[in-house]
Amino acid sequence: QKILQKIRKLIEKLGASWEDLVYTKFYLSSFEKHHLFNKTVASSLGDIRPVGTILGVPFSKESGEKCIIESEAIIGAKEKREDHGISPDGLFSSCVAVENLIFLSMQTPTKMTGDENGPQDWARQNDECVKAIGETLKMVDSDLSEIILRRIFTLNEAVMNREYGTGPSWFKDSFPVALGCRVKELEYPDFSVSVEAFAIRNANKTIDWRRVPTAPVKEQER
């Protein structure tokens, strides 16, 4: 709560309002008191619903830190923002559009049911996340071809059962930059991967996509 209050003061100091907040990311040392976290965040956000990502990451014992918060605000967003949908935890919007900018909450494969092997199937979970992103983008008349950035968060112990660059061609019409990293915990413990993305309207028509060739990974480097 203290961190969110500090962020609010900084936003207002820069000439924006709390209602201009569009994006938040929380790095937590543990999900043990998740219910208290939800209550605190809901109280601090009030009526606004930015998009959100929640990750469990290791903190050094020496630092004494329990939480780090990253956020973004756009001056004037209060008058222009379009908030759509609601995240499963009820804290965030599924997406927030401000003119051509489209922010999306982290997507989890929560719709997967009826498959007891689902929690171990990284590839299928990743695909479900991308599908969910595509469905969310429809709320603002957008699609996956307008994604310019995606971040894939995978549990430390999870096995990626598909080679990089293989599988469905979700982004065959564009080449968004991508970051993959390992995390200690995810908000939903039954799954091993979550995906975050950012889009710009008409990016598929106006951005000069330059695909960077990737060198083959040697077996000993895998």
C-alpha cells in the first residue's frame, strides 16, 4: 500500500492524475498472503482498473523487500481510456486502450479444463494464453497482427515441451519482439506459463518489421 501511495504521488507530481494509470506489474516475494494483497490493491486502486501482471520472484533476505511495483500512466488517459473486461481476480481490466495504444493484462490458461496433463503441458498452456490475448484484442477491434511486444513467464521447474520457433504460427503476419524469463511463482499455481503483451493499432500496416535471424543453439548450450 505504501508503494502504491508513493507511485500515486509521483504520478500527480508529474502532472497526471491517478485515473491516468493504465498499467501495473507486481513482483511479490510470496503468494502466501494473496488474499491480503488483493484487498490492499483493490483499496488503493479505488474505481480505476489498469491492466495488471503479478509475478512471484526471489528477493534477497538482506534487502528485506517483499514487493516491487512497476507502473505506467499516460497524461490525459482519464478522458480517452477505454477499459474492457475484467481479470479473473477482479483487480484489473483485461485491456486498456488509449487512442492507438493497447495495454493487456497478463493472460493465463485458465480456460483449460478436462485434461489432467494440462498443468505439465507448457506448449498447450502457451497456446491458450495467446488465444486469450487474441480474444481480448477483439474487444477493441484489434488482433494478434497488431502485437508488438510479448513477454512469456515460465515457472522455474517447468519443462518447455516444444522447441522455440515451432508450433502454431500465431504471428505469421508480424514479428513482435519477445522476452522469455523464468519466475518462482505465478498467480495461478496449477499452470506453468503466463503471457503478457502490448499492441498498437495498425501496427501491422505502419511498422517496419525487421526479423532478426537467430543462430542455431548448440546442443551443449541448451
